[in-house]
Amino acid sequence: MRIILAGGGSGGHLVPLVAVARKIREKVPEVELYFIGPKGKMEDDIMGRENIPIRNIMTGKLRRYFSLQNVVDLFKIPVGIIKSLWLLFVLMPDAIFSKGGYASFPVVVAGWFYRIPILIHESDSNPGLANSILGKFSDRVAVAYVEAEKYFPAAQVVLTGNPLRENINKGSAEKARQFFGLTESRKTIFVWGGSQGAKNINDRLLRILPQLMHKYQIVHQTGENNFKEVSRVAGELGFKVGHDGYCAVPFLQEELIDVLAIADLIISRAGSTSIAEIAANKKPAIIIPLETSASDHQRMNAYSLARVGGCVVMEENNMGEHMLLEKIDEIMESETLRSKLSENIGTFYHPDAADKLADGILGMIKE
């Protein structure tokens, strides 16, 4: 049995692929898995750790707004489809599991051409352009939010939630203390801009860093491209990275589960995988949606949580540093509020999502 995993471009697209791949291997140990997607360090690292062979294709992003990059990407998409046709002809898999997004577009189109069974997963409450199109090429569509069901034919859609690694809520606060040199006497804030970081969140945090460090300790995932700048500014403010409770890192890998365990408050973007991982750990969160996210999906994700009291949403365009500081203090100083936020966000965790998706993929092969 051979199955293709399609996607990439961000950790939010790669981590769910790995979660489902692990479940498939549990159920069918002899399965052959291949990843087809864009070339990138993150793709190489994540798939490499899982011993999943990689086949690279050219991908072009689909945008609903004007950009000169659309002209360049217009040529990348057909090149990616042609390469995918060749790769699928050589591999001829029994099924394709697509995490959706522009990185999986050529693979799904090529798979449809060969009539290979395809299951795509939509992780956001409002589907992006790629998945809106790919739903028409797929046999089954799995969604993470009830709100997304209406965008796909009822006969092919199923609610699964977002697939996560099984150990995502089994971290150790003690390991995090030892690894980052944190103490048990102060509460911990985890600032998390997603796999690529978030410069606007970084900048706002640095403006209030002196006030925060008087009371709390901070683990700050800056993103690879922002780490040097954040370290420099923090140093100018008198805080050396890795000392006295301020721990900035470019990107968290296996340490993430321990940081999620120790965090008393998480400040995060509204990426679907990040939200699901926060929910799995039942952590109070301030969610700051990315203003320029495709189809405004981050904002819609955030307000899906906020409607049931699962998080505090702060809009990026009107969030001053004093407002952010006040909101952090309000949450950190109220055990009642933290408990309420924790309980409500926990309802967005679907522990069986990866299992359901693995069964759905294997079920298509048996049909």
C-alpha cells in the first residue's frame, strides 16, 4: 500500500500530515508513505525525522488580491502539475491525503487526473481559495470547524477536528524549567507567532518587556528571520536571551510540548494548528489574528473560539502596547478568568481527529 502526503509551506500544514502518517503506520505497518510538496528546510526537517521520503515540486500561491507575484506564480502552478503527473505516474499511490493550501494544489489536480482516491483536510473555519477549488477534485473532505461544512457538498464532508501529535498535551513543565532555566515561583507567558514567527507581535512584546519581566518569565518563539533582531533589542533593554527568565528561540521543535505544559498564558496567532494545540493543553490564550491571512481565516478562527468564551481576541490594527499589557495582567491576576478560558478552549480539542482521518484514507482504498 502506498499513500501520498501533500502540502507544506508552514508548520501548520506539515504537523497534521505527520500526525495522520503516524496513525496510518500504526494501522498498516507495511505502508509506503511519500511527501510531495515544495522544497524547504522545514519540510526537510519534519519529514526527515519521520523517515518519509520527499519529492519536491514547484508550487504557486493562489491569491484573491492583486499582486505582481500572481504573474510569476501563474507559471509555477502548471509546472507543478506536470511534475506531479510524472511523480504520481512513477509512484502510482493507492490514495492521496492533502492538507490543503496552495502547496498541495498541483498534487491533488494530478491525482484527480489519474482517478486516485483523494481526501483533503480543511483546518480553518473559512476555507481558502485552494481548498475551495480542490474540494471539487476530491472524494472526501474533512473539516475542523462546523462553520466550514457549508462550503463543501454535504455528501462528501465530515467533521473531524484538527489532527495533532498524540503527545501534544503530555509535556513536562519540569523539563521546560530545566531546559530554559525557568523558576517555579513566577508565572510563564509563551509568546508564539506560529512556525515563522510574527514580527508585529514581537515588536509589541518588546515594547512592554521591562514591565512584564518584573512579574513574569517568558518563552518567546520569534521565527527564524526575526531572532537576531529580537535578541538585539532585548539586549538593549537589559535582557540577555536565555537569562533571568527571558528565553527567546527561533523555532521550537520537540521542546514545544514542554513549553505548552508550563505556560500559564499563551499569546498566539490564530493558525488552526496552533489553536488546536492550545486547546489540547487547555491553556488561557490571547489570540491576535494575522490581518493579511487568506480569506481572513485567522480572524474567523479566533472569533469562533471567542464566541464560546475560549479566548481573548485582540485585533492587530488597534492593539496598543498598554492595552496588551493590561489584558495580560487581567488574565494572569485572575485565577477565575484563567480557569474559565481554559475550560472553554478545551472544547475545541478533538483527540481522535488523526485516527478518523487515517480511517477515512484507508477506507477509500478498500472501497
